[in-house]
Amino acid sequence: MIRLQITMKKITGLFGVLGFLFLSLNFAQAQEDAKTLFRQQCMSCHSIDQNLVGPALKGVTERRDSAWIYQFIRNSQEMIQAGDPIAVELFNRFNKVPMPSHPNLSDEQIGSLLHYIESSAKEAEAAAASKEPIQRPDEFYGANYRQF
């Protein structure tokens, strides 16, 4: 009986490890899919941190409500024609270039795109921060500072 319990614990642990690996692989695949989707559907007009034909996407999830973002991605022109003030302002600011509609994107695809945008922005910030030395005021060094 004890031997059976030990075997069951090992099997349960093995399934736990396999489940974790499966979820990790799914997450990695979802990130790759989002990256590909971004390159195919968004990158010709958008950048993460620079305005191009359309606005920079860094921080979009902080500036806009998720329901608004999903609706805008699916059909921005419908929102502009309905008089949505933010959609109209963006349309006017970016030379009245219409964003193509993407009604075929699922909620999961849009969610993974937004996650990819957020994680890419954070990675870019971390890379920029690591390239710049820490700025310290002159007072930091004080009278005991010696140059060698």
C-alpha cells in the first residue's frame, strides 16, 4: 500500500511537471504568434515607441480602456463615423489615414497582441536603462572624492 502511494505521488508529480512544461510552451508559442501577428498586421503603420503612419503603441493599454481598444482594432472607421471623440482625434492627428479594419482577429489574438506590445515596451526600456550609466549629482561625490 505504501509503495502504491509513493508511485502515485511520483505519477502526480510527473503530470504536474508535464503540465507546467506544456503551459510554458503554449505561452512561448502565443508570444511568437503575437510577434508574427504584429509584424504582419501592425508594423507597416505602427511602432512600439515612435509615431509612424499611426501612433506609437507603447502604453496604449494605460491610455485607453480595453473594450475601446478591441473595438478600435476591429473597426476604427465605424467608431469615427459614430463620432467617438478619441477615434476622431486620432484620425485627424494622423493625416486622416484610415486604419484597416481587422474583424477577423479574435479576442485572444488581440489580447496577445496587446501583451506583446506591453512586454516589448518594457524590454526596450530595460535595454535603454542598462546602456545609460546611473546619473549622480556632483554632491554625491563630496569632498572625499578622489580621481585616480
